[in-house]
Amino acid sequence: MAEKTNPSFVGKGPAQGEELGRIHLAPEVLEVIIGIATNEVEGVAMTKGNFADDVVEKFGKTVHGKGVKTVWQDDELAIDIYCVIEYGYVVPKVAQEIQEQVRQTIYHMTSLETKEVNVHITGIHFPQQ
């Protein structure tokens, strides 16, 4: 598994772009932002985490970053999202909406450009009768 590193960039001031210092983001912060943005897309039933995330949720804690992997290499951010889609939605359309939503949210909240947003559909959620 790739080691998580902190993305950082230089904060600029409003007057003539002077440097104010370095800004460091914890990878967990990016994962939470991405998880929330993904779950806001219509047609997404849930994101799919690992066993540890499932155990934590059994005890009542919400894990917003589950099902999200971020890799920061050479000043570029690559994102993998693992999610389950609701039955009846067009899978390619939902996946594209997830990509657009995540790119926009990351850019507006952190000013970071994403190299790629990979969406992995791990299942279909059928409504209970």
C-alpha cells in the first residue's frame, strides 16, 4: 500500500501574490471531502470501505472517508473511489457525475487540481420490498 503523504502548496496573499507560507493538508481531510462529495451524487447508495470501516460503523460512528483512496505523486493527486449504485440508475452517467462533483469540490475547497478520478462500481443496491 502506498504511503500517505501530505499535499502542500504555497498560500498567496491578496496583494500582488506574495507568499504567506506553506499549507499542508492531511490525506484524511481530502478523503472526507471526497467521500461527502461522492455521497451527494444522486444514484450513489454508499461508498464501500474495508473491514475496519465496517466495524467502526457498527458502533455508530460515521466514516466519511471510507471507500476513498488518494495518492499524491509528483505534485499530482490521483483518486480512487469505490461505491455502490442504486438500482435503476445509468451506471456510466452516475460515475461521470461522481468524477465531476469530486473534481469541483476538491478544487473549490482546496484549490488543488486532480490528475485523475477513478470510479470503481463494486455493486448495485436493490430496494427492500
